[in-house]
Amino acid sequence: MQAGQPKWRRRSEARPGEIIEAALAVFAEKGFAAARLDDIAARAGVSKGALYLYFETKQDLFRAVVRETVAPNLTAVEAFADQGGLAFADLIRLIFARIADVVAEGRLGPVAKMVIGESRNFPELARVWHEDVVSRVLNAVSRAVAAAQARGEVRAGDARLYVLSLAGPLLMGVLWREVFVPIGAEPIDLKALLAQHAEVALKGMLLEPERVGA
């Protein structure tokens, strides 16, 4: 902050971020339907009137949560997928490692669970999640698969279906952690799960699978 700049100005500019962080916490704890704007305002330390200055509805808040706390982490995944000169096997290992780190941060899992559980009643949740998260990863990695096929690294096949196959264990791992671990199920090491799945999947996708472990 520059000398002479009013202190309240920094606080005002910080408020949207604080409200978004509070909304993420409340959504994770209570789900979308049960979350109240009063609860979010109280968690953020602002009045409900102040909250309305930035967000008119819970849907607006959810969209902001996804775009500000989840989607930015996907930029690295897109960057990995779009860079040239990297062997496909190494690319998949990098992407899986990055996604595992994002899940380990604890932000993606609770939001994904909420979308799955409440999107029938609140289809806007699914729409935002699909547009800002799922489509970004699916499109980026599909491009990488197609490029690897053009280079002769990956077997012929629908690139999009390849990506969905790769993503299956990630979804299962997230749901296991968010749904079953809280009731006493043994935790799963998501990083180990994705690392192992990458090696298994690559042996089936690559034209020369013996190079996977090289």
C-alpha cells in the first residue's frame, strides 16, 4: 500500500476474496442448499448488506468460488498439455502429479462432491463446474492425446474417450476421500493411486509401452 493510501481501501479491495474463501468453507461444510448467505457473511466478517455489494445470489458466489479457488489451479495443467517437445508419458505423469497436489490442498474435493450431490436441484452448479473445470482439462488433455497420436506415440482411438478413461480413478479417489473416509473407511493415497494408474494406462495407450518406465 502506498504512503497516504487510506487503510479502508485495502480492506474494501480484500473483501471479495474474503467472502469467496468464506463461501468455500461454508459450502464444504453444509453443501449448497443448506448454506445461508448469513453464514457466509458472518464467516467473512462482513454484513449481509456488504456481501450483496459483490454477490447477488448463492449461484454467483459458487461461480466465484470455482473461478477464483479451483479453476486457476488448472492453468498449470493446460500449460503442461499445450507445451511441445515433451513425451506423452512424461506429460501424463506431470498432469497427474499436479492434479493430485490440487486435490490434496482440500479445495477441489468438497466442491466436486457438492456438485455431484446437488446439481439435479441446482443445475447451474453442474454448468459452471463443466465449463470452468471439466471442459478445460478435457479439452487440454485431448489436444495432447491427439498430438501424441499424430507423432506416433499413442494408439489410434477417440482422444476424448482416452482422457475420460484416464480421469476415472481420480474421480473415484476424490469421492472415496469425501464420502467414505468420514465414515471410517481406510484413506487412499491419491498421489500413489494416480501415479500407479498412469503407468498402467500408459502401457495400454502407447505404441511402444516398453518405454513407459524408461
